[in-house]
Amino acid sequence: MPPAAEDPSDIFFTGATNPRHGSVMIGWVGQKPVYFEFETPVIATSETLTTIYRNGRQPAASFEWTMGTHMGMATVGGRKVSMLSLVAPGTDSSARVFRTTDGRMFEWRKVPGMPGAYDLNPGPGAPPIARFSRFSQPQDTPVGPSHALLQCRFDDDNLLLWAALALCLNRWVDLHGY
């Protein structure tokens, strides 16, 4: 279980609403600044690369999409994994599982009655440790106009990276299918 944060930390989604291109996650976990940017150049090739930057322009991970939109491989810290392993079937039809580098398992669950919202759960029956939700209209926030919010109740850099990657893919799958 990741260390708990007393109050939820807010990470805002700015830029484009496209989960794999132009989306920026910016905020704080505790006193630590958080910044992720998802960038996918629009190039007409059989493979497309999404680069996920952390803390400015430092590459943290990448997605290699095959045939432009189909899931291929993810590279995180030099480790390659199937992108499908970040959206594996969960404990029920509303959940998708992923594992962190150290083998811990988490799942993003769709929130009933809240389209486009997901809870991050550390296991079956455990209370959520984060929630992603979209705003119906862009909202003014401490970081500027935002279209979504991730509220975290944990302070774990490794988990945050893997959760952001899995969330991106969950949102993509829900918009476009596998």
C-alpha cells in the first residue's frame, strides 16, 4: 500500500483533452510539484510514438502504437511492457488492472453515474486512493484553465507515473476501443 496523504493532492489536466497528445498534468502531491506531458506527433506512418515527459522535457516513458492507434509496447525506465498489461481485465467489467515496477497491483475503476470518471483502487474492496474526473466545462484553477482533475491520496512517485500511464490508456480505450 502506498503511503497515505492526509488531504487529497490536486493534479489538474490542462491543454488538449486528447489523452495521448497535448494533455498536461500539473499540480502537487504534498509539497512536491507534479508535471507530466503527453506528446504524440502527427506523422503518417504505421507506428506512432507517444512520449510522456516528466518535470519539463525529461522523458519518463513512451508508448509505441502499432498501425497508428493499436496498442503496442510501453517503455518505462528502460523496461518494456505490453501496453495491454496496463489495461488488463480487472475484478469486474468496470475495472482494468496494472502493475507497478515493484509488482504491486492496482486498478482503475469506472465510477458509476459519472461518465469519464475513474477511481484508483489498491485492491478488491479497498477504498479508492485517487479519483480522476472531467469537468463539464473548463474550470479556472491555480494552474490556469483545466478540463479534468486527479485527486490523489498517496505520495509515491513510482505509483503516480504508472497510474498516469494506465489512466491515459484507459481513457484512450474508452474513447476508441482496443
